[in-house]
Amino acid sequence: MKTDWIALAVIPVLALAALPLVGSMPTWVTLTVAGLAMGMMIFMMAAGLTLVFGLMDVLNFAHGIFISVGAYGAATVLTRMGAQMQGGTLAGDLSVMLPAVAAAIALAAVMGWFFERVLIRPVYGDHLKQILITMGGLIVFEQLIHVVWGADIIPLPRPGAITGSFILGDAAIERYRVAAVVVGLVVFAGMWLLLNRTRIGLLVRAGVENPEMVESLGYRIRRLFVGVFVAGSGLAGLGGAMWAMYQEQVTPQMGMQVLVVVFIVVIIGGLGSVGGCFVGAMLVGLLANYTGFLAPKLALGSNILLMVLVLLWRPRGLYPVGRA
Amino acid sequence: MKRLLSGDLPRSRVLAAILVLVFLGLVLAPFIFPGTRSLNVAAKVAVFILLVASYDLLLGYTGIVSFAHTMFFGIGGYGVGIAMSKLGAGWGSLSLGISISLVFSLAIALAIGLLSLRVRAIFFAMITLAVASFFQILASQLSELTGGEDGLTFRLPELLRERITAYYVVLAVATVLFLALLRVVNSPFGRVLLSIRENEFRSEAIGYRLVTYRTVANCLAALGATAAGVLYALWLRYTGPDTTLSFNIMIDILLMVVIGGMGTMYGPVLGATLFVVAQNYLQDLMKLASGATAGIPLLPQVLHPDRWLLWLGVLFIVCVYYFPSGIVGRLRR
């Protein structure tokens, strides 16, 4: 498949167009890094959703729950093992961060497995019921989060090694944002390699195009479904954990709040397209930070504006996939 | 009577009895349940019956999921609120506020419908969610106009200040509009909507334009929600994000319509009544249950009064799986 460079070029065009508006180079660098970091986190949260939609034609309105659960999982580990982080060494921080992130991914993945198995399996192929059932799941699990972790905001200590910022030229860059960009790029590269260079990826891509054909060739598409769903939920958990550390707090509603942005990203990218999701997430992240600096009142609405513009240009998103 | 209900009779003795009971309860509420709290509950039931019934026109009859219903509800509320607080408590500003909000709702419903109903139902659901959250942001940002998070408190014309009168105005308008919705779904237009829900491909093949019918349904539902918003604002004499635009209300509406019964106008009546009453009185019951199980681990938290939504959520899922036509479908069996 030929890469669609025009849609990809929108990212640098947007970034460069913002430069004269922002006015000063150091501010622009700071904003761009912040935007990319935000975009990477949104991408992690959105990737599972778009892939699940592409492969199984299921739009999971409860995806936000995986984000929240990941955040809470990480928060639990971080607050329990907080003492080890006081040393301020990178090794000490990592010894807490890694279990925290692993807990987030594992918890969200288990939830995803449960969700697919119990709630979504009986309603494949029926969009109306899917939306209703996943909304019901969202209600119940958000309440269960209240039961398990309480309704209060949990403040989250961020490990010392990745807080603070360093100076590059004249621009102050937060360490955490760089870390988020690195993790995001690793995840994206990993997904790209998995989807394009392995047999599993081949099957998944074939499944997105034509599930019946894959099945008739003797592959169990059901197993692929479950695998993708669990992996997507785990990614959402990772994204949620990183988002929580970025915000330095966890609330039961955070998943739902982020989900609106995630939906916008998925629509912009084209339902089912991982590459489109990546581009969409970058655009949303960058635009949110630029408008946050230039016109704070507009910032929250900028996503919607972006979505409308993209849909007027390409009605099915930047990278439309397979079936209409 | 048959004319009044547009030929759509309850078709079940129990259902008919419950409906009569609900109606009588609402009409006689100021006399048989004295007190501010119960009158508030009764008014909320009346408003939400209209709100949920107009949502059912979309979800149950046309088979499309919208998350922007609270947005239209809010437009009605804010239309009245802004007009009354900026232009003074007269009938002129009241009617101006109502007409502006109705026209505004219609325009937005038309725009959303034409933009996104061409594609798939699932797309519409996502777009409406995004637009609705945009409105929520707008309402909290334009605080000079909307009062921001605090909302708007306003005064009404002399006649509506009397609580009992206000209650009967709300009830009367809600009843008339509900009967109008019943008329719509039992008209030839309503039949076409049903056929689209059942099989869009065939309906299109017969020659009905899907986009047109879906968009008109979306506009009608939006107008119904706006009217409900107007009524609710009139009753509360207040409009704010938490009473109109909040996503929680959208979830409440979904719960009401599914538990009551999709695809019949009587479902929303049962759903809204049950839900609002549960919202106000179930918590007392749960407090007792939570206290009684105090010694056992986890159970008290699960039965905690604030967790009532958990149980309604479980009921919701059970309904979607096993009783897709809700309580009403069950009673009609």
C-alpha cells in the first residue's frame, strides 16, 4: 500500500504554521514538545479502540474504563511503594515505575478480556446493542471503581528522575514529556512492526479487510479478536497510567473525560486505521497546546473544530479503511 | 380515548393499570403527596417522561444512538434562563427565549443530521458525543452569558411563581407534547421510521430516503428535548450545567429508556417514573441495607446509598440482553 504523504504532511504544516503565531522560538519548542507528548499519550489510549473497531466492527464506549483502571492500577502501586522513590536515583525510580506500569497494563488487559468474554461476545454484529451494552458496562465499572478505590481524587507522586525540566537552547523542556514521547514512539514502532512484519500482523490486517476470507482459510479469527481486544485494553491502561502521572492525579471520571478526545482522534484518523490514529493524535495534541497558548478560551473546542475541518476535507477520516 | 392515544393502546391490563396510576398520581400529586420534595419528584417525572419519550423516538423507533440529547435539553433550559435573567421576568422575554431555543435546536439538529446521518449509525453516536461535550465546554466558558458552572437563577412572570400553578402548567404541556409524540410514531411517518430500524436496505429499496427520514426524526426529537428543557427550567427557576448538560443525565436517559422499554412510547413513562422515584427514594432503602450488612466485608460498600447507579447499571445490561423491549415488552407478552 502506498503511503499517503499528504495527510502525514499536515502535522509539520500545522507545527510550522503555529511558529509565526506563537512568535518566540523557545516557547514554540516547549509547546511542540508538550503537544507531541500529549499526542503520544492519546495515541496509546486510542490505538486499541480503533484496532478493535477495524477488526471486529465493535465500537467500545467503555474503552474509557480501561484508561481509568490503568491509572488506578499504577496509582495503587506508586502510592504503596512511594518510599522507594525518595532516593531520587534513576534506578530507584525505575524499580517503582516499571511495576506500576506493568500493573496498569495487566489490570486493564484482564478487564479487557473479561469485557470481551462476558459483555461484548453475545452482541457481535449488532451496533445498537453494542453501544448500549458497552455504555452499561461503563456505568457499572465506573461505579465499581468507586467501590474499590473510593470517589475521591488520588494525588499521584511523580518519580523524581522524570520530574523537572532541562534547558535546550532557550527552551525549557519537561523531562516527563520527553519520556512520554519516547514511550509513545516505541509503542508506535512496536505496533507498526508487529502489524507489518509478522505473521500475526498479517492476519490482523487481513481480518480488518475481510474476516470471512481469513476464517475460510483456516485461521481462528475469534482468537485474533480476543488477542487484539486484550492488547488494545492493555495499551489503554498504559496510556491511562501515563496520563495520570502527567496530570499527577487520578479521578474515577478521568477515563470518560479523555474518551471524548480519543473518539475525536479515532474519527479524524479514520475508523480502524492505526496510522491515521497516530496522525490524528499528534494533530489534536499539537493543536490543543498551540491554542491553549494563543487563545485559551478556544483550546477546549479546538478539537471539535479540527474534526469538522478534517471531515469536510475527507469525510471518512484521514486514512479510510476497508468497508464503508 | 382511542383517538387521544392515536390508536396505540397499552395492550396489556397491567400496563394500562400502571399508566392510569402514574397519570393519576401526577395529576393529584399536589394533594395526595404534600410537601416540596414529592412535588419536585412529580415535576421531574413529568419533564423526564417527555425528555425520554423524545429520545425513544430516536433510539427505539429510528434505531440511532445520539449522545446529544442533553445538549438540546440544555439549549431549552439556557434559552429560558438567559432570556429571563437578561431581559427581565416578563411573558415577552419568556416567549422570546422559548422560540429562540427551539429554532436554535432545530438548526443544530438539522446540521448534525445532514452531516453525520449519511454515514453509519455508529458515526452519528461519536459525533453527537463530541458535539455535546463541546456544548458543555461552551456553557462553562461563556460565563457572562450562561453563568458558567454556577448556572443562572431567574425570576418568572407573576402567574408562574405560584408552585401549584407552575406544576400544572408543566404537567399539561408535557402531557400534550407526549400525546403529540405518540401521534408522530403512529403516523405513516412513524411506520417508515420503524421500517428503517428493521431493515434500512429494504426501506431504501422501496424508495424512502433514509437521510431525510432520520434527519426529520432527529429534529423532532431535538425539539421535544428542548421543550422538556424549557419546562424543567421553568419548574426549577434555575438552569445550570448539572441540571441540563451533564453527561450523567445522558446516562440517566439511556437507563430510563432501556429499562422502561425501547420502541414504545409507554416505555419512557414507566422508565422515567421508576428511575426518578428510585433516584429519590431507593437511596433511603439502600442506607438501611448498607447498615444491616455493616459487619460483612465489601457488601456495605456495594450497598452504599451512593452506589445505587451500580444496580441500575446491572439492570440495564440485563435488560439489553434478555428483555430488549424492557418492562413494557415484558408486560405486553
